[in-house]
Amino acid sequence: MASITDSLTRVGDLSVPFAPVSVAGLGDAELLASQGRIAEVRRRLDAVAATLAGEIAHRSRRELGHAGLAQSEGVRTAEELIAKVSGTSTREARTLVKAAELLPVERPLVPDAAPVPRWQRLIGDAVAAATISAEAAELIRTRLTVAEGVDEDALATAVERLLAEAAGLTIEQLAIRAGRVRDELDLAGVAAREQELRAKRFLRVTPQLDGMTRVTGLLDPESAAIVVPILDAATSPRRGGPRFVAPDAIERAEDIMRDERSTEQLTLDTLVDLVRAGAQVDPNRLLGDRKPAVRILVTKTDLDTRVGAAFFEGQTETVSIDTAERFICSTGAIPI
């Protein structure tokens, strides 16, 4: 079998057949180092792929009409063409095109094209240098696209800080960190972003041909703060880690561990039981008047000045001071 080094050396040579890689004999340090090196190679390929995607998008721009590359190949958009050629999703193709907009690519100037802001050029430079992936670049760009009026230098400084931290973060951690930085830059926009997320919430129930029913949806932070902890509590013994439980709770935890249902099935059954119980609280009301126990965290300074942000416990997105005040008026507050 080929070694990791041989595979990485030959990865760009399409004339060489793929050979299985032998990794069982690698030490822990070499195994992790190899994984890191492969990630760097993928980022470098990302940069090349984004450059190509950007050129495909340029040659498929709307004003070219049927003479554009995408339409001449029988598809509507550059993203569809890239997905078709690459065998990927249009979402992945769109990520590459968006990353390409940040890259320092030389081509004839497009009339009326807006210059790329400095903070976005910094992201593009990081993609070109293979320090972040195209996915991470798009995440930072969208998270830091804040309300007009935020100082350009402050944005650039924030991007530099995020890029320095990105190497040690997962994509999920980077999303949270970028959200924090965005809120620091644009506290006034917290309420608008909260409402934007709330407007995206939905629940769709779709009967399937086999007799099952598919449930899909999105929870905004406030809804998730109510629903997720309840479902977590019902399945917590399945999720491992240290647990400190009262003696009378040990039996219940052991029962859950022995339960033949999968964790996903247990989660669904818990939700169904809650809906059934809630519907029986009062025949004249769906769920009764009792409010669920939800914790919202906010500093006294932000409450007093009414400038700042709050968090639902267990949620990563900020919510407005108005929302915090609404919950405090409803359930009271405990100073810490």
C-alpha cells in the first residue's frame, strides 16, 4: 500500500491510479500530522477550485445571456454548471463562487463593479494562502456583513483576529466566535438579527407514501431554548460524560439506558408525549397558561443602559434586550 507521503505527492497526478493508504502503522503524532497536512492540501485545492469557479461565474454573468458559458452548456447559472461538472451540490458550488469574489484575481475590469472592501480582501488573502477553507471564508464574510456605518478599520481588525483564531477552531466554533465579534461591532443590530432568525422559524408536516409522516423545521433561538433542554433531559443518560444524580434518579437513568428505542426514537416519543399532555391541560386552550422554564442571561449594565445583548441558556445566538426584559417581566430575575 502507498504511504501518506506518497499519496500526497501524487494526488495531483490524475494518470496515477489511486492506491489504498496504509495508516495502521503510524504513530499517534504522525497520524494527526498527516490529517493536518491533508487538510492543508484540501484548502489549497479549495483556493484553486474557487479561482476556477470565479472564472466560470465571470463567463456566465447575466448580461451575456445565451452566449454565457453556463447557458451555452444547457444550465441556467454558473453554480449549476460547477455542480454538474464537479459532481457536488449547488450549495458547495455557491460557496466556491462567493469565495472567488474575495480572491485577488486579475481580469479585465467589469464596468460599475464595486471595489472589494479591505476586510473582505483579508479573507480572500487567507483563502489564497490556504490558511482557511472556502467554507470558513464564506462563514466569516456572511457573519461580519453587518449594518452600514460600522467602521471599516474595525471590521478589518476583527477579521484579522478571527483569521488568527480560525486555525484552532472547528467550523462550528468559528461560527459562534464570528457571531460574537459581529455583535461587538454592531450591538444596535442585535434586535433586527433576532427578528430575522425568528422570521425563518417553521414546522412542516409532510405525509409520506409509505404511511410515515416527515417532520422538518427550524427553531429560532427562543424556541430552541424551550424545546432542546426538555429533549436533552429525556435522553441525557444516553449522551455519556460524568453524571451526578440523586439516588432516586439513578433508576430512571438506568431504565433509559436499557430502553430498546434509539435515542432519536426516544426524542420523538418524548415530544409526542409533551404535545399530548399539553393538549389535555385545558380543553379550551392548546397548552394552558404555564410558561416553560427558560433561562436568559444578561448583564445588569446592559439592562440598565438598554444597549447590549442577551443569551438564552444553551443557545449561541444573541437576542435583544427587549426580549430579555420580556422574560424578566414574566418570570423575574436572579442577580448573580
